[in-house]
Amino acid sequence: MKITLSSTPKLVLNPVQPEDQPILFLLMDEVYRLGYRDFWSDQGDWYVNLIYNPETVQKELSRSRSHYFFVEWDEEKIGVLKYDFPFSPREVEIPNAMKLHRLYLHPKAHGKGIARLLMDHCFEIAKESKLDFIWLEAMEKKQQALRFYQKMGFEVVHSYTLDFERIFPEFRDIHILKKPI
């Protein structure tokens, strides 16, 4: 079921279906690389192929706690939103929480208030589901994203270093941020 978040411009969340995997792959091959290509020795090939291959997409869609959407803006797919609940990170306990797992938008959609509308949707779902927190992970070197999340009320609660060999060492630091509902 599509979820309309705004009418002008028209912003819709359209659930990802198993048969959408090729479309999801092509979209994220472009969107993810535009934002993260410089982090990777292979420009993100390994990551995109790992996360958006048919088996991984099917596995994620089969989990009852996962909610995975295309973000459509004026009837064009411009990114994805995925959240999971209940879900707590391994590194630090955040009980009764939603993980904002993926929020990727094409750069042409940046600065238009779309990410804020998507966050408001997540907050509303978390409230309706009687959750206590929303948490997410954000790369240290993605300062624009960190500033946005902190402006939305998230605070860093844990930091660690990714062990993905294909990420250049200077880009491996990542933070877990949380916000009470």
C-alpha cells in the first residue's frame, strides 16, 4: 500500500516488492555511488552488489520487522527508506526501538525538505507502535548527514570502526545515534 506523505510536491512511499529487485538495484547503484563512491577502493561495487542482490533483498523483505519503500517524488523514484522494529544494535543496547536502516536520496532531492518528511513519518510510526527510541548509523565523514540527524534531535551514543577492507581507512568511522520518541 502506497503512503502519501505530501501532495505538493507529491511525495509517496511505495513498498518494495520482491519483483522490484532489478529496479531497486539500478536505483541504488546510482544513488548510493553518488554519495559514497569516494569511500571505497572499488567505488562501492562490493557493497551495492552485497546489499541489493536478489537474495539479500528477498531476505530483508521476508522479515516481518522490515519496512522497505521506494521514495517517489512527483512520480519518480529518487531513493529508498527502510526501517526495522523492534530492533536494537549489537554494539549498545537500545531497547524497544526502531532502526532507521536506510535513508538514501538522490542528490537532486537534497535540500527540498524530503528527508525531514521521511523522518517525520518514521517518528509517527514509532509513536503508533509504542516504541521508545529510533536509532541509526551514520558515517563520520558524512558531515551533512550527521548535522541533519543531530538537528532532528539524534545524539551519538556509540562509535566504532567498520572492518570492510574495501572502504578506505580514513572513511571507516561510524556512529550510532538515537533519539527518544
